Amino acid sequence: MVREPNSRTGGQILVDQLLAQGVEHVFCVPGESYLAVLDALHDTSIAVTVCRQEAGAAMMADAAARQTGRPGVAMVTRGPGATNAAHGVHIAEHDSVPMILFIGQIERSMRGRGAFQEMDYRAFFGSTAKWVVEIDDPARIPELVSRAFHVAMQGRPGPVVIALPEDMLTEAAEVADAPRVEPVLSWPGPTQMAALQQMLWVAERPMLVLGGSGWSRKACASVARFVERFDLPVATSFRRAGLFDADHANYAGEIGIGPNPALKARIAAADLVILTGRMAEMPSQSYTLFDVPVPAQQLVHVHPGDAELGRVYHPTLGIQASPQTFAAALEGLQPPTTIGWRETAKQARADYLAWSGPVAPQGSGVDMGAIVRSLREVLPDDGIVTNGAGNYAIWVGRFFRFRRFGTQLAPTSGSMGYGVPAAVAAKRLHPDRVVVAFAGDGCFLMNGQEFATAVQYAAAIIVVVVDNGMYGTIRMHQERDYPARVTATALTNPDFAAYARAFGGHGETVGATDDFLPAFARAQQSGLPSIIHVKVDPEVITPATTLSAIRDRARP
């Protein structure tokens, strides 16, 4: 309910705006610069998750936004707190995630003197956030917070940064609350949808590639019905596998890092590609899957932000529309009398099943492919799987099958350390769902301290740490470009199971493939935040090759 004007401190006004916008969770690292806000949160229904580092708080806000469709909220202090949080802002920008980062700021009278932890946040975040603002007057807090929610959600969603001078937060003002913000969604025009139907009627090798943000379960269901009526082969973009049921007869796999060569060739050979979201470097295979700026394929590009249409690729048909409205409009399209690509769709499905099925393991020891395949059999359909960045994620992307919307949390920006904070946020929002985080040994220790946050809030996540004793992705590139000259990629790791127990969680160590599922069951039964430390052969760098093979190919 929107309040009438009354005198309140800036801190109280700010918190009242969060309540007006329906915010239920705030992720923070406390700081003296915004104590007035923390005090105002004390008597509200907003759940506050205190994190161990600002990057973790920002990543949790990002993950919460992906789960709810509303801006995730993080609060950090000035200077080092803000720069730590920049990690999460960059992820939100790359993934088009609505997020609002509130930063405590120095007092207004001290600006420009190089005061303690002073920074120019407009300059620092200007190239990453959609909007950066500093609020000087508590009476303008409702206006500017309302605008922040609009900016974060409309068009191409993204992060907003708001700086809050410390003395402004303790100053009183008399002002009314702003009403709840709902994004203004862009709709495709009937002429555009008619053109799309005509293009489908004459196509011989069409493909649908689903990506982007701003989806909903209802929108995904609409797309599935459209796909079934047209019998289209469907791919998902990099780390957007949760947009389409992997067990659906029309699903052809994810186009991302190390994709199925058959899927890559199929998209390249298509005569019509319907693309939602951005086709950035990773899914485009370093901008080689489509010619730049004019693709060889007819390209229908659907995106809610007009600036993205034609930015890299000149589409045959550009449609400025939000995923939810585009999905709704697809319900009105009619398939051709004869669908000539049915066998192509069947073959695309067969290719995916073969690609995500059992393969001969490389090297010795633990078979990560078998572990991921076994996990997909025991996780419920609504289980949430998170990961950060590293070669270990290739096994997750290839062998896990996401069944439902909202079950995948992973950064397209290739940001290490995302999986654990994202898992904590997901478990805070959905305490009754199973949440599993995959992390490499290097990736885990980027934000492994947030395991303490999981213990503090009894968020019983299960973290699978894949330990090969190195920064594996960099080592792989090193062997390719500078064979046998190993520098700065080796790691000395702790006992990750003991690490879990030291924080009050449950720890398991796995050194054989068959030991994983019993260890996973014990972790679930413990009811505690858990770490399963999986020790893998460092030679096995991807499901398809080894470091020695890469080195041998690179040598003259």
C-alpha cells in the first residue's frame, strides 16, 4: 500500500520504497555508510541475507532476479565494497538481468576532497550499469527508486546503481511513496507476425534458437506449443537451457562453448533462424556461426531492446518484443499444410540424444560425464542447478538435462565464483527445492566464503567441487598456444570436505565414479549445506580430449 506524505528519514523512505515495489529479499554486506537503511530494515518483512563479501551479495541479487523476474537488490558500502560488488554488476549487464545495487556514500559536504573511500560511481559503473545515480535529497528517493525499477526491467533488462550519501539517509523529509512499478512490455506487430508465418511456410531448414532474459513459465509453455504445431527443431543459447524441456522431442541442444558439432552445422546450414535474445561471442562461436553484418541465413531477430536489433547482425526481420509477448503472439501462427522438415527435426533430436548420452571417458579415475548423467536421474524436475565458469561446466552443459523454466543459474559472462552465491540465493528463495552448485576448485575459492552464509541461514545447498588442481580452462589454452610451458595455472588445494565441516556443514570426498551417488544421498540426508569434493584426473580437460592430446597437436 502506498503511504501518504509523512516525515521520515531517508533510510526509512528508502526501505518503504522497497516494500512498495514488492521486494522480499535483500542481500548485503553491512557498512557504516548506510546504517540508517539497515536500521529501517529491522522491523520489516524483508528477509536480509548478510554475505561474506560484496561480490557474493551482488551475485545473489542477480540470481534472485532470474528466479523472480523482478530486480534483485544488493546493498554494499562505499569504496572497496562497491568495487567488489562490480563483479555482480558486470554479470547482470552481460546476462540482461534486472538488478539494483545500493551503495552507501560519503557525506555530501565531503565530496571532492578525496574523503575516506570516496569514489565517483557514475564514472566507475558508467559502462556497465544501465543507469547510475546519486540521491542528494531524501524527498526524491521515491521518484528515483521508482525510476530505477523502470530502467532495470524495461527494454533490455540490466543493473542500476544508486549511491546514498550517509547524511542524506539520516535527514528527514515529507514525501509520499511511489506506486509499484510494472514494466512496459513491447509487443510484436501483426504485420511482423504475418511476415514470420510466411517465412516459415516457405522455409526448408528452419531452426528456433531461444535465448535472452525476461521469460516466464507461461511464455516457455507458449513456445513449446508453437514448436509442437510446427514441429520445429529447437536449440537454446549459451546457458539458457532452462527455457525448453530437454526431454521434449524437438529439443536439439545448447549452442555454447564446445557445442555438438552436428548442432553447430545444422544452425549454419539453416535457411531460416528465429533467434530470441542476443547472439554474443560464445553462442555465435566467436561470431562465425552467422556472417557479420549480413547472415547467410534468413534471420528473424527478436529482442525487447531496439538498440540490439541490427547492432551486430542485420536481420531479415527484426521484431522488437519482450519474450513473453512474442511467445503469446506465436500462439496465433498457423503451420503450413505440409511440414517438410519433420525428418530434420527428428535427426536433430537424435543428434542431441547421442551427444548427451554415454561416451567413452578420457583418461582415468572419475568420469564426470557419468556423474552428471546420474545426477539428472535423481534430481527432481524443479531442482535448481548453478555453476560459475571453468572447463568443469562443459560436463554440466553437455550431460545435464534441464526440464523446467528457472532451474538453471549460470553466467554467460564466464564469471568464476558465481555458482555458490547463486545457490545460496536460490535456496533462500526456495527452501523446499533441491539446489546443487557445480564449481571447479579455482571457481569455488573465488567465493567459497559464501558457504558460511549458507550455514548461517541453514540453506542446505549441495556444492560439487570438481578438483583437478589447476585453472583448467587457462591451462587448456596454454597448452594449445604455448605447449609444455606451464606457467601460473597450477593450484594447491585444501581438503574441501574438511572445509565444509569446519563451517558446520557436511563434507564428502569422492575418488571413484560409483561413489558419487551414495555421497550425494548422504549429503541430502544430512540436511546441512554440503560439499562433495570430487577429485578428477587433471589430464581430462574436456569430455572429448586430454591435455596431452592438445599439447601433441600444438607442437610443430
